[in-house]
Amino acid sequence: MEKINKMVKIGNIILPDFPLLLAPMEDVSDPPFRRLCKAHGADLMYSEFISSEGLIRDAVKSRQKLDIFDYERPVGIQIFGGDEEAMALSAKIVEAVNPDLVDINFGCPVKKVVCKGAGAGVLKDVDLMVRLTKAVIRSTHLPVTVKTRLGWDENSINIDEVAERLQDIGVQALTVHARTRAQMYKGHSDWTHIERVKNNPRITMPIFGNGDIDSPEKALEYKNRFGLDGMMIGRAAIGYPWIFNEIKHYFKTGTHLPAPTIIDRVEAARNHLTWSMEWKGERLGIVEMRRHYTNYFKGIRGFKEYKQRLVTTDEPQGLFDILKEIDEVYFDYQFV
């Protein structure tokens, strides 16, 4: 009997059966990067996380992160903060740029965020988490979703309570990074806790898993094993936007798409550079692109000289010439 595809709904957003989400990543998930990931199969994407206080202060960097484009849709804007009034006001500011949803970050483990009682810092106070979320929900007609972690540490895993209480106040989807704040990004993620949330008969909102998905094989294993509604991919997509379509192809066929060639990698780097300069301005676009070249050309023997040239060249045409040279020198390079 043929399986009937289910759709995943978040408010009025319709996603395909078992969608693949691009994680919001600071200094990574900007419009040029999102554009690449969308082209290679990401079903739902998020902005970099944005400080509610920064939005209210009209901080330039925070405001710029509100830029979204129609070709990205559906796309969510993610905010964080520890003050109810600031979160409510920032939700109104976000709504004005018309994203498809607002996401709240209760998972960022970085000390400068946690110290302000935001991000994963809120995991120690579920009542505060509920109040902050309510403030956002009351301030917008957009669907509100949440991304969080399992708990503060292994002795205080509270994701079961968090999921129930957030759903009860109107959160429409929950993404769980399967680590505690204490783990940061180290050790192994433990998706059994997310599975337990999904199997809770009280939970009806979509539950997405995040953490350690870095190959089509692992994606299929976790899809079958944990029975969630979809998964979010973060670090594995940096310099490798092809992972989304690779996973989808593997789900359908059990076979691998051919690995991206040098031509594919050069094209991705060239597009990323071009779009970065268009969005950020030439100088900043060139400088901020430098962190990405190593990932696009990872594993290529003898590449050190080219990397050095890419991260020290200041002119667009010079960079395009280097990328063209890489294309010509390595055109038949075989990745293993």
C-alpha cells in the first residue's frame, strides 16, 4: 500500500512531509547563505538570532538581520531576550517586515547571552520562559515557534514540562537541540528525550529534532528511529548546502547523489561571494566571506595556497579570477 504523504503545518504554513529546516546560526544564517540552502533543498529557514534589546535600540546590526526576501519563503525571524516588554515590542517590530513566523531562542548556550537571562539561561526558570513566550504571542498574529535545549544540565532535563507548557499557551512548533546547556556543542546529542516529547499524547504541535545530523545515513536512521515531524540541520550545512537535497534523495531512493564537484563548489562559493557583496556591500561582503572558503573546499589536497590567496585578496575581480583558476586546476579532482 502506497504511503500517503502527510503535510506538516505551522499555523497557515504548509511544509512537506518530514521537512528539513536550516538552523539559525549566528554570523552564518544570513540571506546569502540562506539563499544557497534554499536552492539546495531547505524547506524552512530562520534568520540569525536577533536581540530584542538591539531591535528596540534600533541597533544597525540587529535591524539588518530583519532582511528577508520572497524567494526564501517560508522563513522565520528568531528573537531572544529576557525581558517581557522588550520581547513584546520586538515581536511587533519583526511582524512589520512580514516573515512567515516568529521563533524564540531559548537554546543559545553562549555565556554573553545566558548572562543576560536569555537563550538557554531561561531553561533555569520555566515560569519566565512561559511569560516571555506569552508576551510574544500576544504581540503578533504570526505563528510563534520555539527552539530550545533539553535542560540546563543532565540533572535538570525539563523538556517534557517545557513542551507541554509552551503548547498550552499557543506555541505552534518546537525544535529541540538534543543537548543540555552544560554540554554546549560537545559530547553526543540524545534524541531519546525528544522522542519522549513527541510520544506524549498531550503533544499535538510539530516536534523537530536538532543535533549531530551530518549525513544522509544518520538522517534516515534518526527519522525512522525517533518518529519526529522533521529535523533541523545547522553546522553540517556550513560550506555544504547540498546536504538537504542529498538527505531527501537518500530518503526516497536509499542511494547517494553524486558528491558536489569542483565546478559545483566553485559555483557555490562564487554565488555566496556575489550575494554577500550585494547584500552587505563590497568590502564587508568580501571580508565576511573569508570564513567560508575552507568549508567549501574542505578535503582538497594542496589547497593551502589558494585558501591563503582567497582570504587575503581584497578585490572582487581578483577573487573571481582565483575561483576560476581553482576550477581549471582541479576540474577533474576526485573526492573520496
